[in-house]
Amino acid sequence: MSLQFLYNLNGNNNGHFKRYLDGFIRDFNPAISWYVSSGSDFRNPIFLNERYMNKFIKGKNNWEPPDLFLYTDYYTPFFDKLFPFHMTQSFVKRMSKFESLLSEHADLGGWHLYQDDRTSVRVKRFEYLPTIKSRIDKELVDFTDIGNEPKKVVYILLEFWSKQFGIFDVNLVYANVENEFMSDMLVKSKAEISHITHVRYGSGFGFAKATGAYLKNILHKLKVKYFISDPYLTLNDGDKAALKLYPSLKCDGFKSILTPLHVIPSASWSCHGDVTVYKVKNYELNLN
């Protein structure tokens, strides 16, 4: 159902994202890597790169890289800073085939999402997808900027340059929505998510910051193969509020066993605790 979920995100658009999806065989589930509460952190495609992981994961655990990256973060200032209006307009206007090809390969005036002497992330293609109307119970939320306003969703083709790994392209959908809402949406859509990244998670239910601990309840529901996480996964009042609002995120008789494959030092990624790459295996609990 993953491909159908992505087509649903695309809606009636007939642009770059639809052409990308049309390249997959019907009934095929592309490997989707979901970075929960991603903010403006674009290290995920580098760490999940096949060349990087194969340096550390040996033997029978062959690394399976994602086809598509899904980013979610409710915090609108992150989104607006990454995709400023004055830059995006040059991408969404109608172009001839020649103009489209030129815009993809030319220097685009420095619109890099990230750039230093070791890594750069440059926008090659950009497209707005239909907005999402998310449902938030105001009694559970103390952030007035979430509300029920439609949330923006974009598809971007990114050119990554890494001093260590060279140049490679990344297809990515960034949704300016609440992580809990997207979790509920994915579960109800019966989507399959191959990788989930939980690093520096932050959310705003009630007066407590959720840790994203509810993600452990839905690994089997989304048929997750790899879980990439820092150590902050203890259920708190924010997570309990999320479970109250979205019952689909509750545990339902399955347990996920997480086998460590590789540890990325805290200083290399989050400065919020070491990040462990786990292989996920799901078991049905004996409730009798």
C-alpha cells in the first residue's frame, strides 16, 4: 500500500513527483525512510547511504537503502526557512523542457539546504503537493501555531555532495505536519515504512515534550525493517496524550525485537546521545 499512499499524497498533480512514482511497478512497495521530527537535519540520507552502512554492517545483514525519504516536522519556521517563497517560485512556474533541464543542472543562486566544506545539499527539483488538513485536539496542545490550518507538503529532488561519498541524488517528501498525525495517517493507510529515524525528537502535546516512545508500538504495523534511534524513548505524558488522541498508535499484541547493527556516535549526529541502527523483527505476544 506504500505506493498508493504516495499517490494519495500526490493527489491530482501531474508533475515531478507523479513522474517519479510512475517509474515504479504497480503493486511494488518502494522503500520509504521516514525521519520523524526532522527539522532541518539532512544527515539522514548520508548515514543511510548504502556505501556508508556497508562499511559497518557485515555478514548476513546486508543493508537495504531507502528509495524515498519522508520528513515530517510541525514547526513551520523550519519549513519556511528551508523553502523560502522567493526561491520556490522560480521552480513552480511553468517551464519549457529546456528551461527545466537548465534549472536542474545550473547554479541556482546558492539555494542550498545545507553547505560546508564536507557536505552540500542542493535543490534540483521542487514541487508543492496538496496540503494536508490535520486534526488536533486543542485541549491537548499548548502550541497555537499548530491549530487546524492546512499543512504544506513538498516533493524535492536533492543533489547531495559528500567529501567521502561523492555526488548522489535523493528523492524526498517534506510534510509540515505533526509527527503523531502522520503516524496515524500511515497506520490507517496500511503503508509500509522500511526505515524510521528517531533522533532529537520533539513534539508539543500538552505541557510535556513527547519522546516519540509510541513509535515502538507501530513498528510492526508499518512493517519497519530498520529503526534508527537515540536513547530517548521513555513514555511520558506527551506520548500518553498522543495515544489518547490517536488510538491507532497503541500497542496491539505485537512486540518488536530490536537487534543493534551499528552505533553512530552522538557527536557525529545529534549531540543527544548515541544513535543506534537496529534491525527490527516483530513477534506476536501470547496474551492467553
